[in-house]
Amino acid sequence: MKWTDSREIAIELTERHPDVDPLRVNFVDLRNWVMALPGFDDDPKRSGEKILEAIQSAWIDEAD
């Protein structure tokens, strides 16, 4: 998984953090949780606000 795999990341986050409201997650925690996902293999330096916003948005969609 790479930073650009926002939908796949969102599905994993939904499964691993079912009781978390994605609207309330700060980007520091989100970034750490993404990097901790099994199968995630991308450079931590490649994450930015735009990528984290896309992941958060996909996670919100998945949670609904």
C-alpha cells in the first residue's frame, strides 16, 4: 500500500479503528496509524496535508 491508495487505506482504518470518528482524528495520529498498517510500504516523507485529507475523506465515506 502507498500513500495514494486512499480507498484501500480507508478500508483498513475502518476495520482497525471501528470506534473512531474520522472527523476527529488529527493528522499526526492519522499519519502514524497509516504507517502502522500491515502492507503499508511507502516513504513517510511522501505524506502531506493533501494526501492525509484524501485518506480522511475516504475514511469518512467508508464509515458512513
